[in-house]
Amino acid sequence: MSQEPLYFRSQVSTLTDDGKKRKWLYPSVVKGTLYRNRSIVSYFFLTLLFAAPFLKLNGEQLILLNVLERKFVFFGVIFWPQDFYLFVLALLTFIVFVVLFTVVFGRVFCGWVCPQTIFLEMVFRKIEHWIEGDPVKQKKLDAAPLSMEKFWKKTAKHGLFLLVSFLIANIFLSYLIGSTMLIKIITEPVALHLSGFISICVFTIVFYLVFSRMRELVCTVACPYGRLQGVLLDNQSIVVAYDYLRGEPRGKRVKNEAQSIGDCIDCKLCVQVCPTGIDIRNGTQMECVNCTACIDACDMVMEKINRPARLIGFKSEDEISAGKSFTLSKRIYGYAIILLLLMCTLGYLLISRSAVETTILRAGGTLYQLRNEDHTVSNLYNTELINKTTHPIQFEIVPDDKNAKIQFIQKENSVNVGSSVKITFFVILPQRSIQKYKTDISFKLISKGKEIDHFETTFIAPPND
């Protein structure tokens, strides 16, 4: 690694040396193998992102995060507030997965999967290149005085930016309120859905500002993941890295002349293509999103000077400095074990999750009632049933004890999707069957001849002497 001042570790790459102004980035595009692969991955996720709200599974939107109605759908399975513990466990599982992935592969998620990077690099910057030209032409256009050409190019670019931001805002909103409601907002008069229309406008402005002005600052300033990366990486983490032992000392190559220099010719193409404006030759930095643009650029140069590829590549510090291949460390094993336990627990809870959640409590302030006329004892219960399925349910409550009878005070035999019903009933048992003061009793919830839930409570009564 070159012995340069470590100023880059204490200053964001997009600021001027005095820290007072922002340096606007004009990254070049090198369409190498990794760029083409990243494009395929990006277009796949873009297609999935735009299609998911309109795909149906089990009669429900593929993915829905309706906070207002407290309804969450993942691949056709509905989750309600009663399933909050599953959400917390799933979030913990995801966090541990991100930590494990980062420890091993660094910030690859940011460069290949993150929606911010995908939209910026594969949509907005492509529009910019299409209208304004390559980075050199963009710089000249920005520095030039206002002219008719500049006016029309800037108007066309920002007009398309607003249009794409409007489309993204609609898709984003469809994940929050559902595609059906979104279509109503679009097709029906604005006065009927004023709040929805305002939401679309606000989201459009936010996305427009993010992709037209903030850009890489989202990754380098706003997103906490870059700072988390610095804590998680170690010398064995595989990241986009420069092989300084092979590349240094840098210098221009002169044909047919013996030189004791490294493979790096100091062309700075790796800096020119970086979307966050860093020099990867300075080492791993917080701003690096592992987009691999510098790898493609460097490989292209190495091919031209007949040197091996991957002077910049996916490497660990130990691999560069000591030639050690990647090995699983104790920390990775620890994270992997925790992740496996969380996944197994979450999987078990999801599989065992009942379609209907039933809560039964003995009516407050009541004990037992002796019925001398038929020598029975009764307890009063309040029951609430919550339907977690995607369809209405017809049901019947059946006690497991054949001697037990149910006398309903407030009876229901159906519950709608996402709704709940409350039922009040007496449970009646013969006095002769009571052996102790507290007796466990259980019930089956039957729908279409199948047991869909099983719940239990206690029955209190004086024991039969």
C-alpha cells in the first residue's frame, strides 16, 4: 500500500479539502464482466420490486407492509399484531445474517442488491449518460453558461428523473397500502383520496431529491451500514481490495525498458469509475460499497499491458499480505450457530403457527355456580377468536371432555379475514365428575370437520366427596 497521508480516513471523499463544499462526482462506466453480471442482478430485482405488489398468492398481495391497518403479508401469509413476536424474531435473524454476511463478504449487499445503488447506477445515471453524454461532457455542460442546449438537456433529464421518481413513489406506496388501494387512488377523483395523493407527491419529491441531489451521500453519510462495516470487518473478510504488494511502486511503463515497478501504472481509472469517489488503492474505506466497478476498470488496463487480471479483486488482507487463503474463524462459526438457532426457532414457530388464535379467560369476578336441579356445576368464560387466514372461517367449539356441555350466552360461528369475535358461554360439568378444586379442561376449534386450534383453561368447583 502506498505511504500517502491518511486524510481520506477522516474526510468524506465527496468534500473538498477544506471541507466546505461538496465535490460533484462524474463516475465513468466500464462495461466489464462484473458490470454485466451486476446489471443482470439489478434488472432481476427491479422486475421483482415493481411486480411484487401486483402478484397474488393465496388471494393476498405477495408482499404488504400495511402499518396503518397493522397487516403484514409475506408470500401469501398474513401476519397480524398478535404475531409481533415473529416479526421481532425475524428481524433479529435478519440482523445476524447481515452481520455474518458482512464479516465474510464485506459490503457486497450495498453494491449489488441495495435499491439505492440499483436505482442510482442502473436507472438514473443511465438516463444522465443518455441525455448529457459521458462524464467529460457532463462536466463541460455543468460548467458552461446557460444556453438553449443546456436548458433543454437539463429540463429533459430532470423531467425524466421526476417521472421515474413518481413511478417509484407509487410502487413504494403500494407496499404500504396495497396495490388495490393504489389503483383506486390513481383511477378515482383526487378529492376521494386526498391523503393518498399527497403521500404520492411527498414520496415523489423525496425520491427525486435522493437520486438527483443526495446520491452517494445516502451511502456515505445517511446509511449506518457503512459505519457498521468498519466494526465487523477483520483481516480475513473478503472485500474489494488492491493488491499493494503486486501493484507498488506505481509508475508508468515504458516499452522495451527494464523497470523495477509494480503492476499499477497509476492511471487512476479505478478512481474515475468509483461511484463514491474513493481511491481503493488507499485500502478498505467506509465509503466503498463493493460495486466492483474498479475491478472491471483495472482488469481492462491489465489486459492492455499484458499483466494478470485482478490487481484489484475480491481479496482479504491476510491473502494479500501473507498469501493465506480464506478460513472460517471462530467468530464466523459463532455467528453461524446463532443464525442457525434463530432460523430453526423461527421456522418452527411459523410451521406451528395456528390459523386462528384463541384466547379464553374465566369471566372476571365470577366463581362457580352450583345447579342443584340437575346436580351440575358451571363456570362462565369469555373467549376471543382472531382469524389469521386469508378467508372467512366457520367454526364450532367442542369440549374434549365428553361430560362437559357448553351453554352459549353470546354465540358466534364465523369470523372474517383479519377480524376477531368474542364469545361468552358457560361450561357445565356434572358434580360427580369433579375430583379437585381446579380441573384442567380443553377445547377443540372445529372448521369443516378439521381441528384448526386447541386451547385450554381451568374449571373451578368444590370436589365431589
